[in-house]
Amino acid sequence: MTQSRQEILDYVLESLNELSKDWDYSEPVGPATLLFSELGLDSLDLVVLGTGMQEHYQKQMPFAEFLSAVGERGQRDVAVSELVDFIDAQFNPEPAAGGSAR
């Protein structure tokens, strides 16, 4: 299954907008929305969201490594666009150095 970054973004936004109806968050969810400070997710929520993404895409993804990298960088929040970039990288890995840009 191949996915464009736009298709991934659309699915993630649709999922988060649907979930946010159950939360105390009334703003539209977009690429710049922060998952922890704005939506109020915690790391377990992100794991659950990641599990849902893996089931939807029928593809194992290293969400634990993604969360670990977030924790190591000092900034403890994740924008929707970063989550989309991570998922996109699972389908469309960057070419090796010297390879063609996509």
C-alpha cells in the first residue's frame, strides 16, 4: 500500500478531528496543532493513536523510537505535521545520499 504525504495528512487530521469531539477541544485540528499541549494527549494516547494508524495502514511502524526521539530533543510536544512526517517516512524513505530527491 503506497500513500502520499497528503493522503496521510488527510487521514491523520480526519482521525484527530473525530477524536477531538470527545475531548474538551473546540478548535479545528491542523498540521500545526500540538498533540500534547493543545489536544491534551499524553504519551499513552499517542501510543494508542499509533496503534490505530498501524491497523489502518496494515504496517508496523517504530512508534517507540519516534516517541523516544521526541523525548530526547528536549521539546516535549509533537505537531500533527511531525506525526505525518514520521508515518510518511515509513512509506517513502528518504533516498540515500547521492540519490535523487523526491
